[in-house]
Amino acid sequence: MSIKNIVFIISIFYINIFCQDVKDELRWTFELINHGARSPHKGLDSDFKDFSGHVWIGQNELTGVGLRQSFLIGYRDKLRYIDEKGLISKEYDPREMLVYASENNRTLMSANSLLHGLYPPGTGPTIDPDLVDRAVPPVDSSLYKEEKERLDNCNHTALPDRMNLIPVHINFAHEYFTQYETSKKCGYLKKYEDENKKRDEVVDFLKEMNNKYKNLKKIFPDQTDVSLNDYEFAYTFFDTLYCLYNDGADEFDDILTKLDMKDKEEEVIKDCKDFLFFNTVGKGIDNDKEFINYLVSPLFNKIISFIDLRIQKDLEGNKEYRGYDLPYYYIISGVANSCGAFMSFMNKYFNTSINMPDFATNLHLELYLENKGTGKISESDYRIEYYYNDDFLLSIPYIEFKKAIQNDLYNKTEIIEFCSKKVEKDEDNGDENWYIIGVIVGSVIIAILLILVIICLRLRLKKGDETDLEDENQALVRDTRITENN
């Protein structure tokens, strides 16, 4: 082996050792989660009983399984962002985190469950022993004396077991992107929902399912028309079945028995998830370029503003800066359509996969500062990494990421116009069209009646003229005969 080759191998060896010691630094992260397992979305009676007879706590509510799923997402985040990466502090700092959830019980509860996993009991605040007498409410102390003594004996914790309470902000109807995930919040979405139900792929799938689940009448004996070709019926069936499965309900096994599919549980669950995927933005509800951008623009505008400010602070030499205007960690708790729209947007610009936004799905964007060993940094040293349920999907320089999307993002005014004015216009046009059709039909009917009346009058007049002429002729003949006789 030549000296040149030996030198080359030694150089590579030391370069590898050096590179192992030099790690890229995580500077900021965003997380979007779908809520955990829930109760059915539709088909419950007034007592919250579904078609199988199972009684739920309510409609669309997070279950115990869902709480646990969300908690474990938070615990995973603790391992990654506190223990491994050191992005945020071991004890909660309100300047380091910003958490939002949409206006649903299930999303708010999922967010809180995640936060309990991120900052579990034992990490909450304590009270200085000298201040315990001040930390009392203005009511009769005998009412809470026992609990106060317990807290004092537990190292003067603020809450039992040093629990944390971390604020979760609500995305109200006029704010941010999670409010545009359903047609109730963005009326124009209904157009895409209705079109999705008629797509050949969906229609063919439901035909296949209707042929496959032939014993539905055993589950719905009181219903005369039972068919999975009906989209709404199919949604109630598959959604409820999947919720029963996640909740471990005995009724799930009963349904499989009635369907003669007791040994096909995995296949049935796949059918449920395939249908629910069809009902999600990105997979089923039309992945229209304009439509998707309207849904996610508020979110990505916010993400870019956070990242730009983080980079600005870093370049100014203020890497330790954290504040309410610039948290290290931005979290949104949304629904399946939130995650579907996010994945669809990323797919459009970066050709990443669109996956099933199952219960407790979590998506992450992480901003890294690449350590090049020079000591000097610039915007070109930052990159974005994208993960779906911890599966790595993308790594791209932040400059390229920003350039690809920023010119296609809409502002809030444009989004409101898209979600409301267009819908109002469509609805008005619909009413106007019916009015116009009614006027036209009414006018045609009136015109036809007028024409018939005119024809009748003319016929009667003509007949009258003919009668008068005949009478005149008869009179003339009669007068002529009288003259001749005379």
C-alpha cells in the first residue's frame, strides 16, 4: 500500500472521529398532533349508545385509551427534547413553549395529556416554607386544613405530587389554521367533501365493502335499507367499529361474530382505516393545490415567522434568547384533517408521503443549525427535518424550504374570503338559480296558458264569425224566397 493511500485512510479515520464529536444543534421545533382515540363521531342516540349497544361518555370525546396515547406522545417528547436534545428546560418555563388546540374537548384533553407526559408529576413548582401561610384562599381554613398539611408534608408542593399545569391556548374561529379543518369552520370545504363522496375510487371501495360485509342486516335488524354504498351509513359503521376496537369493547367481537369475520380482525381494522383515510384531507377530500394552501397558510406563516426570528437572534449572538414572542417549542393539537392537510401540503412541495392520520398521529418539523466547525454562522447553515410518527421523511436547507412555499401562502383576509364569501356567493347563487328557474318555469306556464286562452278565443271568435255568416246566408236565402213568392 502506498504512503499516499495510508495518509488518506488515516485522514478519513480522524475526520470520522471529529465528525462524531461535532453534533448539529436543534434550535427550534414544531409539533402537530391528532387527538387520541375517541368515541364515535356519529350515530349515537340521546343516551350516547351506538348501534352495537355500547354506551359512550359522549360523542366525539377522548377515551381513556386516547388520554394514554397522548400522554405517551408527551413522554416521547420529553425523552427527545429535554433529555436528549436539551431544547427546553427540565422544569416548565412559559417562555419556552407555546401550545394551541382547536375548540374541541378531545383536542384540548389531548394537548393536556401530552403536556403531562412532557412534564410529569414531580417536576411542578414548590412553595417556600416561609410562604405557606400566604398561599391560602380567603375562606375558612378549617375547610382545607387537612389538605394543606398534606401539601406541607410533601416538600411544600404547589400541587399534589408536584403536578404541572401548563396553559393550552384555544384556536378560536378567526385564528390560525386548525379552525379550517372542517366545513363547519370553513364552509367551502363542504364542496370538496361532497365531491369526495362521488369519486370513483370511493364509490368502488364502498361497493367492494358492501359485497364483503353481507351480514349487516344481523347488526341492523330494524333498518329496512342497509347498504355500505350509502356514504353516511358507511361512515357511521366504520367509524363506530374502529372506535369500539380502540376502546377494547366487547361489542366489537360481537359484531365480528355476526359478520362471520371473527378470525379476520386485522382485515376489518384495515377496512375501517382505509375508509377513514378516504374521508381525510389529503387522501380523500380533494388534494387541490389552491384548497390545501388556504387550509395551512396560517400555520406555515406562523412557522416561518418563528424560524426567521430564531435565526435572527442566533445571528445577533443571542442564541439563549427565549420569550413569549419566540418559544423554542410550538405545539398544536388538532384533528385528522389538520394532519392530513399538513402532510398534503408537504407532499405538494417536497414530494413527501401522505400517511394515515390515525389517532395520536404526530408530525414534527425540526430546525437544526449545522455545526461546520468554523464558528461563524449564516442562514445557509440551517436545515429543516420532517418526521411522521418518528419516521424520517425529509431534510432540506431552510432557505430552500422557505423559498419553495412562502410565495404561495395566503393571508388571513384571503382565507376568510375563501371560506366565507365564496360559500355565501355559491349559496346565494344556488338560491338565485332556484328563483330564476322558478320564474322561468312560471313564465313558461303562464305563456302557455295565455297562448291556449288566445287560441281558444280565436277559435270561438272564428266559430262565432262562421255562425254569424251562416245566419246571414240563411237570412239572405229566406229573404230571396219571400221576394220570389211575392
